[in-house]
Amino acid sequence: MPSDEEYADVLAALGEYVNLEATGRGASRAMPSLHRMQALVALMAEPQHSYPVLHLTGTNGKTSTARILTSLLVAQGLSVGTYTSPHLERINERFAWNGEPISDEAFAAAVGAVLELAELLPERPWYFEVLAASAFRWFSDIAVDAAVVEVGMLGRWDATNVVNAAVAVITNIGEDHLDYAGDIEGVANEKAGIVKPGSTLVVGEPDERWRSLFASSGAAAVWRREEDFGCTNSSIAHGGRLLDLRTPGGSYDSVFLPLHGLHQGNNAACALAAAEALFGSPLSADVVEAGFARVTSPGRLEVAGRRPLVLLDGAHNVDGADALSVALSEEFATLERWIVVLGSLRGHDPGDLLRALDPTRVHHVIACEPDWGRALPADEVAAAARDAGVTAEVVADVGTAVATAIDMADEDDLVLVTGSLYVVGEARAALLSG
């Protein structure tokens, strides 16, 4: 059994691989490609084909949808592997079995074995490719009944796209990763690239611009939100939302989902439709109720403290900030003074995020800088906040920034930590350790 030292050694070895999550495209302007991943899984006898896969992409909402979908499948009695990214606090979060992260021992064994195989290839795979291949192998080893797999970036050339998914889910289409896709039309095309012939495509994006694209994707069936399925009502409930949902095969009224935000109703609708597509029949009301009741989505409008209320949300683009703004206005409207702990990665404009949130409601910004290669310097975050008309100061360390915000806040204020999942992850760790 791998020891703690072996786990640390595997993490160190993995850190030597090209990691675009940390570095971005860099000077090489490297484009994604499947050839390394295809060679790696071929050495492993294609473990990703040993179980049905539900493959998820979208600009926002992927992880929440994946977690809701996983919970539904587990409630139906399946053994389910889930692969998501990025992680908040520990890399183990990326691999889960029935919602529980992989142990250190199993992680070291799974990733260590793939790292050994990687050295046999003429071209070394990348960090994300090693992780995805390791997850696929682990899911095969533990004999899951199904796997829920989240795309890392876009879709067509993402390392996860070696799967032959029975169900593909596109949560939405927004302007993100334009350095790869070019424009929003490119984003839509790249996301449609996860669809495989004969699959069912569940589309959470209602924009009519993409109708012909999805219709010609090769899917055997295309289910569109607002036409074939959807959330017909979402109302505030204590600790979450009460949802009325419909799918091609059924309807479900007043189902409680313990997540905040109007947008989670759409994520829940996508997840429920995807589960129905996998089984070829609707789920029972009891299964839906039980599956939804167990859902968590850390770092997504997560309440991390009270008096003052501390909210963690990984919104990192304008679409995400728009959804966050709606949620704050609807569910937390009585908290008029907002102190925002804000950090961002290169390629995102924190000023745009603040403008989407409504800077007139932001009392003060504490600019911080996560310990991550693509982090935007805290002084640049502060400058962007000031340009948006908000007073700001720099407290570069995320944990210290959160503590400063809590000290500054009155009991009835809101401390909002946002701008990046990497910021949220460090804040979460600091709050839990304190």
C-alpha cells in the first residue's frame, strides 16, 4: 500500500509535467491536441470504454451539474465515478466514487501507475492528461457502473474527449477561453465537439443561434432546455431552492435542492434530463428527491460563516458574475454592505466581474493573489476595482485577506470571496483551519 511519502512523491512527479492550468498557453502558444492522450489510453487498453460515460461541458455550471447528476445516479443504485476540475483544496477532489474523493493511497497508486506508463511514450503527456487517464483507469479498476466526466476546457480537443459518451451535456455557451476558440462561435463549435454518433445531447443553452449546430452534431437525439426539459419554477427555500422540473418523460414538483442561486435550477434540469437519457426512462420521484437532497457543491455560493455572512463563489467570468449578482439580489438582498475579497487569473478582467456584480453595492474590495502560476497580481486587481469605482486595498495572501474582511465587517454585512476557484479554495482552507 502506498505510503504518505509515496503520495508526496507522486505529486512531485506530476508537478514536472506541462500544466496549462497553472501556466496558460505560454510563449509556445501550445494548442490542445488528443494525440498524447490517445497514445496514453491505448497503452492502458482504453479503460474509458469499460463503462457508460456522461460527458459534460459548458462555460459555467459544469461541476455543479456533475455533482447533481452523480447524486441522482447514486440514488438510483449505481456505482458512479466522477471526474471534475479544478480542485478547491486537494487534488484528490478531482476523482470521486459515489461522491467521495479518492484516498491518498488510491490516488498514489492510480496516478503513479500512469506516470510509469507515460515514460514509455515518445512524447510526454501533459498534467491534465495524466490525471484524466488516471481517473479513467481507477474507474475501471473499481468497476463503476457509470462515469460522470467534466471537460477541462472547451471540449473537442480536451483530454477527456477520448470517451465515447452515451450522453453529452452542454450547460451553456459563453465567452470564455477565447484565446483558444477565437470567438463565441468558436466556443460553441468546440463544445459541440464532445458529441458522439448515436448519443443523446442535452443542451442547457437556449440561444437559438446554436440550434443548427447542435442538430448537425451527430447525436441521435437533441434535448433542448425550455423545449424538451427545464426548470419551470424555482423559489427560495431555507438552505436552498424548491424546484419544479420537467423532462421528456416526467415532471417533478417542489423538489428541494440544497444549493443557492436561481441558476442551479437550470443545472438541476440538465442533470435530471441527462440521467433520464442514460436510463431511457424517467426516474421515480423518490429517487429524484433523495438524489437532490444529498447534493453539495463547495465553492459555489457556499455559506462559510455567519455574522457576518461569508459567501464563497468561484465566479471567474462575466456570465458567472451575472448569475452571482442575481442570486445575491434575490436571496441575500437584505445585506446591503458588501465587502468583496477578490482575486483573479490572467486573462480575466476583475473590473468586468465587479461591474457585473453592481459596484454600487460593493462597499470595499480587498484584492488578493492566489498561490497559482496564472494569478493576476493583487495590485492589478486593486487597480481594476478602483477603475470600476470601488475603493480597494491590497492584502495579497488570500487567508489574510479573508480575515481582514471579516474584521472589517459588521454582523449584518456580507463578506463575498470570489473571482477564481483558486481564491475560493485557499479561502475555504483558511476558514476551515481557523
